[in-house]
Amino acid sequence: MAAQETAGSPRTLRKVVFASLIGTTIEWYDFFLYGAAAALVFNRQFFPEADPLVGTMLAFATYALGFVARPLGGLVFGHYGDRIGRKKLLMASLVLMGVSTVLIGCLPTYAQVGVLAPVLLVVLRLLQGFAVGGEWGGAVLIVAEHGDAARRGFWASWPQAGVAAGNLLAAAVLAIMVAVQSEADFLAWGWRIPFLLSVVLIVVGWWVRTTVEESPAFAEVREDRQTHRLPAMEALRTRPRSLLIGGGLRIAENISYYVITAFSITYITEVEGLSRQIALNAVLIGSAVQFVCIPLFGALSDRIGRRPVYAIGALGTGVWAFAFFGLLDTGATSAVIVAIVVGLVLHAAMYGPQAAFLAEMFPTPIRYSGVSLAYQLTSIVAGSLAPIIAIALLRETGSAHAVAMYVAIAAAISLVAALFARETRGKTFAEIDAQ
């Protein structure tokens, strides 16, 4: 029997959306905090013997390891999420991410313990990646499966907005620390405070998520004993096209995001010679605008379809990549802000409908595993390598034009994926399960 469309009451749905948004914000705050710190601090505190750009590349290499661990986290959390439920796995990912982040704030530096410092940093980054790999699928599905088909794009976009909120929070905390401290104090100990603050966020997130009910769609599947012993293998066997299309959709979204929010900080500070404050403030403003835009694009996908909204975002991202670096090269604060804000708005056009788009590609019994595979496997070759590839291209060519071309190629891949994807707007999960 196929899972029916069992939408929760409006009050229940709002509570689920809020809990998912809060939890996702906390988890991505932790994950993005590392990325900003890699650009501003880790190159000096954990790789001090390298020249500035090489040290930054090494710092971003540890940053990339978090993405390498994400597919494993997606597999493990997806497996148990499809077998025992969405909620329990969301609680586990929250705790694992929070503990890893707090411990990063306690790490000794290279000057204190030598090579052990970057080794410990790598271990904790792997744990972060493993946790966030399991977080995304559960967060979007518990919302998507509580809601109804008519507004699924809007409701499922709120956990996506939590990603922007997490980046906003991370950039805000770092911007405050940079503003109130001298550079010497910030590098010596100030950078630790945002990581240690994660312990407060974990407590808040745990309390909020305990109030959430299990997804009604999954509860029905479990009651009917429709769960699979190996849901990831079932997804690979029965939905290879969905996995390929889903991964293709992610290429531009993932690469452009980390070029805009991570690499750009290095470019603004190391190449253009602007202050850390300008770079962080630009990301802060862009993330605030993106937070508003993500649910708007999710709602738009409910009206005109997932494919056209996503395609517009991919096309716009490819074109904007060239204007993006042109604006950064002016060195003007206003131009830097415009570059990042517009870039993140175009990213939101892809990210807003993405949760519903991917969720609608897989039937309920394998949905957690399917969306996690499609979402996380791409991160190995896309987001994880984006800052490293961008820095390498900049070093080799001496020009950001090569980086813009890199983003444009990624955008072309995602545009093609959007055009080949099947439109799923308005389909109930019962219809999807029956396909």
C-alpha cells in the first residue's frame, strides 16, 4: 500500500517547520563557522609555516574534508532514518555536530602542540561533516512529509532557509568579534568564542526538537512494514536517474555558494587588501537577504514549477559569476556588497525549490537515503573543492576570470539537469510512491 498524503494540522506543521528551521540553523552555523575561520584564522594558527595563499589552501583542505564525510553521514543517517524514523536521527545529528564544534574551540594551536593540532582539527572536521550529512535529509523530509502537495515547495524551503540563517549567524558572531577585538586578540583567543557558544545553541535546538512528532508519511510506511533492509541500495537500483539528476542540480548551487561565501572572503582580504570587517559584513548582509528569498522562491516553485525556478537560478548564477569578480575588483565596499547579495539571491532561486524537488524524486520508504545520496555525494566534487580549486585557479592564472569560468561551467551542468528533470510540482507522495 502506498503512503497516503497525510498533512498535519496547521499548528503542528508550523511547529515542525520552526523546529526544523532552528535545528538546521544551529547545525549550519557550526559548519559555516569553520569555513569562515578557515579563511580568517586557521591558516595562521594551524598552518603558520606556509605562505598566506598556501596556508589558506591547507586550511580549506581541512574544510573540504567535512564535505568528504558528508556522504557517509548521509548514508548512515539515511539508512536508519528510513528504518527507524526521521526524528531520532535529527536529534543524534544535532548533538554530534554541537560537540564537535565546541571541541574545535578548545583545540591547541600549532605553536602549542605542533602537527597534532591540525590532526585533531581534521578529526573534528570529519565529525562535523558526518553530522551535517545526516542533518539535511531528515530536516527537509520531516517538514515535507508533514505538509501537503500544494505548498510543499514553500514549507520545505524553510529548513533550506536555516542554511542561510546559520551562515548569517556565523558571519554575525565573527563580525562582532573582529569589530570589538584587536587583530592580535582575535587570532590569539577571540576566534574560539563563536565555537564555544555552540553549546548554548545545542541546548536550545534539543529542547525545540523534542516537541516534534514523527513524519506521518514515514509512520504509515513503518506501520505497513514497507521499510527496506538496505534503503540506499534500493535507491541506487530503482532510482538511478533521480540520483543523477539530483546530483546535477546540486553542482552549480554547491560550487557557487562556497565561492561566494568562503572563497570570496579570502579574495577580498588577501587579494584586494580590504578588511575582514568588510568581507564579513558583505556576507552578513547577503545571508540576511537570502534568508528572505529562499522561501519566496520555494513558494514560486509551487506556482510555476520546480524546473523553471531552478533553471533561472542556474542560468543567472553562470552569468553573474563574471560580474561578481568585476565588482569585487573595484575594491568599493558598496560594490562588494552588491556582488555578494545578488549572487546569494540567484543561489536562493536554486536552493528554495531544491528540498521539495529532491524529496519528490523518491518514494517514502527510500526517501531519506535517496535525497541524502543525491545531495551529499555531489558535495565531494563540488562544495568541498570549490574554494581550493578557486584559489588554485587564481594562483595559476593571476586572474579571477578563470574562477568565474569555473562557476559558469558548473551552472551549465545544473541548467541541463533542470531541463532534463521531471516536473513534480503538486504531486502527492501517494502518487510518487505509486510510480
